[in-house]
Amino acid sequence: MEGPVPRDEGTRRRLSAQRSTDTKPEMALRRLLHRRGMRYRVHHPVPGTRRRMDLAFLGPKVAVFVDGCFWHACPEHGTAPANNAGWWADKLATNVARDADTDRRLAEAGWAVVRIWEHVDPVEAADRVQAAVRSRTP
């Protein structure tokens, strides 16, 4: 999907600087889980796709994704840009559909999926991940 031409240089720079991996919310979650003694793989491939899990607990098969509110259309904090509104609506809808497809593929492969919004408190997020891993560990 070819993107629209940014309205100005500031917008272009801001969008170019957006991280797709190792974001602040993801790093905060990783640090807390590591402190709790939990070990995981980072950016592990989703089987049969070019997509990657943010965190993967291979033994219990728990996949964790830390989703940005804008890029994944958070119902609480997601926004709709006014410039190039049609293109952005399509782009965000595609992201949401891809997330659902990823969840489906992982579930079919026996994985539990934990999706965490970037605005969730890191301690709460770590508690959710830890509970999911424990529930699948013999």
C-alpha cells in the first residue's frame, strides 16, 4: 500500500521516526517480565507469515503483542487523521484485519495470544502476560 504524500516536512519526519519495534511500552513490559524471572524470545516469527510477535514464550506457546493506539485503532484512544482521511481509514482497517488474521493463525497453531494496548500500565500488562504463561505451564 503506497502512502500518501505528507502535507509538510515536519509530518514526514515525524512519521519516519515512528518505531515499529522496541517501543517504550514494549521495553517497559520486557524489563518487568525479565525482573520477574520470565524468559522470552523477542520479535519471534509468526508461523506461515512475515509477521513477528513482540514477545514469544515458546514452551507454553504464548504470543504477546504491544499495540500502539493509533496504528491499531484503539477504541479508547485511536484517532482518525483529517489529512488523507480515506487513505488512513483504509490503512488502519487493514492493520486491524491483519491483527485479527494473526490472532486466528496463532490460535489454529495452538498459541494463546495476549494483546496489550500501549496505554495499559506496564505492571498490569506484566500481570496479564504472567497469568497467561502460568495458565499454560504444566
